[in-house]
Amino acid sequence: MDSSLNAARRSRELRRVAEERVDVLVVGLGATGAGAALDAASRGLSVAAIDAHDLAFGTSRWSSKMVHGGLRYLAKGQVGVAYESAVERGILLRRTAPHLARAHPYMLPLTPEVSRGQAALVMTGYRLGDGLRAAARTPRRMLPGPSRLNAARARTLAPVLRSGGLRGALLSWDGRLLDDARLVVAIARTAAAYGARVLTRCRALRLTGQSADPGADPGAGPGADVRDELTGEEFTIRARVVINATGVWAGTLDPQVSLRPSRGSHLVLEPGTLPGLIAGMHVPLPGESNRFALVLPQPDGRIYVGLTDEPVDGPVPDVPEVPEEDVRTLLEVLNGVLEVPVAREAVAGAYAGLRPLLAADGRTADLSREHAVFSEGGVVTVVGGKLTTYRRMAEDAVDRAVSYGNLRARRCRTRRIPLVGAGPRPSGVPPRLAERYGSEAEAVQELVKRHPEEVGLGFTEGDLLWSVLHEGALDEGDLLDRRTRIGLVGRDRDRALPATREVLERLSRA
């Protein structure tokens, strides 16, 4: 099965999709939309999946890179959401994306600000979370249980911690992603391997027709008027059912959806800012009983610090900005546990994602992370949820589409479908390539050998070529901002830009 996405395939499939009627049209190619395309295609349905921008252009690339086991939701009494998270975490770690998702340790420093009662409560929560792991049948060898560390051991894992008054730390394990955008790319490529037509830079201008009856006239059925954003050409994609998986933008296509977006801001700290940090850290937010800032060291040496939870009013931007207030807030929380405070100058970059929370009364931090599926007029809309549970959200959306459109389809299979790269890792390849590309590392290595020129953060021109030839990257933004994430820091992006443009120009001349 051919999973490669590239400009030539896009051109071929754009022509075909304008001439045919598909069973399912998916609008939005974040994790949930790409997941819906894979789910539907693997059931034997014909699928077109479109996005106005790129794969993982929206919220899916702005996460904390966590694969949550649902502990926070358990603390709020949302047992169903917590269990669902633990199950989906296990599926990612064990079956579908072991090359992209892995276990990671996290410490909660026991500073004087953390009372003994609060520490006991958190440890109880960790043990309940370990119970969720067991209920989800994720092996203990894959996710060790929680433990308490003394102060000396805590500072071994995090030498940057303030020593004065430190009683130790609580250690827990959870899942993390190497790169959330790469997860979406892998899902989309796997969908393409099953026959889905995955089309980026294809904007849904409006949804058309409102009939889900498979016997209706094709011209009257559901679909979308779309525009090829590269050429400006407009045409119609006809479908039996449309799945609206556009996240925080869902209401623009489905007026019945009422969302209350919440901004989650993250800081990107300079490499070397927190020397010796091995484990991630959970830092309690002042005045909150069950909210923590996350400090997560990255393989490239950067440190991510997040995240805020602030309501966002008004029009939803394509790329959210991080206000200076969020930067100050996160630095204050982080510096509360450090021996040497982090200065504002150490913040090399920042990013923010918008959570598509269902509208309700109360703070956005208190709103449920449950997802919801609506259907009316040939359109199925899926909203809410979180990155960890993308697969279950996609399954529920396709189940509804199959029922609503009276489609003939097999049962969901995605629990056991490995994503592209999830096979055995080849031996003899550099760890960087094995960890990033999984079973495809050997093929990538051949390109890297022929094009070893470094463009930034250890990436080479060979990496960029692979992304253009196989991962659907069409321009410099796709390469720097989503396939490699070099663009998270402005000056790194500027340095890599000339080589990136050269790669794209070279391919256009070939």
C-alpha cells in the first residue's frame, strides 16, 4: 500500500475527487479528522479528506506533546473520560504508534508550598491513575507505578530544583509524544495507504446539499464547495455524508455547534536553560488544587513550559498569539521551584493552541474534555476531546456517519492498525532517525547520506526531501513549522530558510 503524500499525488487526486462521489468527505486534517479518514477508509468506504492549510495546522500541533492517562479527569469525577484516556494511551504506546509515543517520568517537587496533605492527596491520585493503567491493560513494565523520592534523588533528576526546604518529589509516569504534528502526518499517511484521498490546501467554502439519503439525486446530496488554495480553482466534492472535524472552527460550518475556545500557551526555553533536567516536572499552580504547569525537556535540548487555560472570545485566529501576560505567568510558576530563576531572555519562542471545548457555564479550566458528535442534514460534526483520544473520537464520528448515511461498512479496525513507521526499527541507523521515523528510518537514512547538509536542530536536507516526497510537505512552512518544528524559534527558522528554499527549488526543477 502506498502511503506517500506529495504534490504529484495531490494533483492526481484533486482531479479525481472532483469527478466522483465519495462515501465520506472529512473536513479538517488535525488528529481527529485524519483519524476519521483512516477509520472510514479502513472500513472499506471511499473517502476524501481536505484541509484549508496543512496537516496538523491547527490545535493538533500546539499540544503539550502529552499522551495523558486521564488522571486530571479522574480527580474531577469524570471517570468515563479518565478511563477512555487510559485505554487510548495504551493503544498508542503498545500498538499504533510505539515509535512516536513512549513513557516518560514526571516529578512533582515537594517544596514548602506543597503541604503534606496536598502531597498525600496527589499520591493517592497517582495510585488511582495506576489503577486506570491496570484497568486499561497497559503493562506495568511499560508504565511504572508512582513512587516517592528523597530530596537527593529528586535533584539528581532535576538539579535545577531549589534545595531550600525541598522534601523530595513524587514521581509518576505517563505517555508523551516525540512530536504531535508527526503523529497527525502518520495518521494521514496511513489513511492514504488505505485509499483515502488526503488533500491539503483545499478549503471548504461551504457545505452543500442537506440529504443523507443514499438514493437521492447526487447533485442534491451532501458535499462541499471547495477551493484549491494553490490555484484558486473552485469545484464541488460530493459525498453521502460529511464529517466536520475542524475543531475550534467547527461552528463556521455547522451553526448548531457552540464552542468556548480556551488558549493553552507554552514557552520554548533555550537549550541549556535547565541543565541536567531528565524528568518532566509537574509544578502546582498557586491557589489551584488540581492544576499544574508542565515542564518537559525535549530531545533537541529545548524545554517546553506550559500551559495556561484562558478563555478566548471573538473570531478564532488561524495561528493564536501568546500574550506577554501568559509568558509572565508561566515564568513565575516555574521560578517558584528553581534554585536560579529563568530570565525572560531565556524564552526563545512560544506557542499557543486553542482547545475546542463545548460551551458551558464556568471557567474553561473546569469544562469537560469529553467529546460530542452531532448530526443533521447529512453533516456529522465531532468536537471537544483531546489529542490522546483522537482515535476514539474518530471512531464515534464514523459510526455516526455510517448509521446516518446508511453506508455499508465494516466495524472499526483502528485499535489494531499500526500507523506508518510503527513496524520493527531497522538496525544500524542513527538513533535520531530510528526514534523519529521508526521502521522507515533506513529509507530516510539513504536520503540523508546523499544530502547530509544540516539545516538546523540536527535535521538535514535529506530529512526535508523525505518530507516533500513522502509526508505531504508543499512549502517552507510545512517543512519548518510542522514536519521539523524548527520554526518554533524565530532565529532558528531564519537560519534554516535559505536551505529549505533551495531544497524546494531543486525539487521543482527535477
